Amino acid sequence: MEQLVLDLGLAPVPTLGNFVPDGNEAVWTHLRAWAQGQPRAPVPIYLWGPAGSGKTHLLQAVAQALQGRGEAVGWLSPDVRHPGAFDEAWSAVLFDDVQHYTPEQQAAAFNWFVNAQSPATGPQRAVLASGDRPPTDLPLREDLRSRLGWGHVFQLQPLTEPARRAVLRRAADARGIALSDDVIDFMLNRFSRDLSSLMALLDRLDGYALRAQRAITVPLLRAMLAADG
């Protein structure tokens, strides 16, 4: 059955606090310490895993944490079509979904990496990157591909279905709403299973149920989808 991916404008802001680390405790602990101001060795960090395993969530959460500390960061993802030059004000550079980079983006990523690791002025900057496969298998230019594998490499494991169910149940309980097994089944079988999308769907469903003054059921979820067109 094809899963639906909704345009969810209410998706919660990714943070290290709302990341569910089940199966990924080592990388979560490492990044929490790294982002909270503990001394950062300028060793590149590369995260890889399948879609829905939390790679983008973690990169966005780290960027959010660093910016919250008043630090500037460089961000490059496939939707940044024409990346600019390296900025000496950055304390870190973050590369998301590198397997989709165009030649122009690869050239910029290589330039940023070299400037971060061998800066003309100031200390070395940190590099955090993510992709859907190990560095050796990335379809990138060799000089960039090899550098992404220089440092710490962490493989992320997607949440198991029981873990997703437990997270949805806890989130519903925290909102004071009842979420039946058939509603959870519908959500997991019909929608994108990455946790951010599921949480955003739950937020929308809760709001829709409040406005309709009805309990959350599969028919109500279908009605919300129909109302969305």
C-alpha cells in the first residue's frame, strides 16, 4: 500500500530533546555533548541510515542548538540550489542528504569542508554530515566522498514499529487524548512513518477533533483528509 506524505505545516521544531534515541543512544549522547558546548574535537561526524531514521532531525537539532548559543553555522542540503562561499563566522558546517548533491553543491561542500578543517584564520570548524549510505558508497566526487569518511561514522537505526507505537501512545497520553489501536494502525500503514511527520499528523488530528468536538477515530481521520482535499 502506498503511504501518503502530507504537507504538514505544524511539524514540531526538531530538537535534541524531542529526538527518540531508541537504538541510536550512542550518536544521540555524542551530539548532545557536542552541541551543549563541551570541547569539540574538530573531527568530522557522518551519520547514515535509511529514510526516517532521524538524520535530518539530528542535523537540524544541532543547528538549532548551536544557533541558540549564538553561534553561526553553514547549512547545505539538496534544496539549497546555489550555495555561497564559506563564511569565516561559522563555527560549524552541516551537510544534509549528501547523496543528492549536484556537482555545484558538491563543489561548495568540498570548499566548505576544506575551509572548516584547514581555515585561513581561527580554529578548525566542526563538520557534521548525513547520507543514506556509508561514505565509501556515496555517489560523490572522490575528494569529497573520502573526506566525509575521515572521522566518526555512525549508522542510524530506524525506530521499530513497536517503538513508533509506543511513542505515538505517549504523545497522545501527554495531550490527554485517547488513541485506539485501529487509529494507530491507520496512521502507521497509510502515512509516512518518520517520527516528525507522525507527530505533526497527531497535532493536526488533535486540533481537528477539538474543533469537531468528536473523539479521534479512523472515520474522523478520514474526514480530516477529505476536508484537506
